[in-house]
Amino acid sequence: MWNEKKERDKKREEYEEGLKKTLIPSLFGILAGVISALVVNNPTSEDGLLIVILMIMVQKFVYPFVHTNLTGAKDWIYISFMTLFCWAITYTLLLN
């Protein structure tokens, strides 16, 4: 019984960490898309991409506050991709 509870708690922690690593980049990507749509006048300029890069860098300081540990390049590649993907979708929808 003790092992089952311990295993269940470990699975729950991994699930919560995965949720944090998915939702936070999505929210930052949407925020970057909204900021890009409001600030950037010319959609062909690279200024929107600079906003996304800034949002990816800001996440480095956000994750310690939500008690999530980012270990290795795999996590950062995933977070960067999710942020960039959500930015691209949001920015494209707001341009139309």
C-alpha cells in the first residue's frame, strides 16, 4: 500500500510538471502574439520574432517561481517550439 501511494504521488507530480511545461509556453506564445500584433506595424519585419525570443528568455526566470526544474536541452527545445508555435498561430490570426 505504501508503494502504491508513493508511485501514485510520483505519477501525479510528473503529470503536473508536464502540464506546467505545456501551459506556460502556450500562454507566453499567445502573449507574444498579441504584443506583436499591437506593436509591430510591418508584418514582414523581424521585430515580432524578437518579441518571441524575449518571451522564451523570460521563461527562464518564471519556472523557478512555479517550482519546475528544466533539465537539459530537450526541455528548452520543447519550450521554445511551443512558444514559437503559439506565437505564430496567434500572430497570424490577429493579422487577418
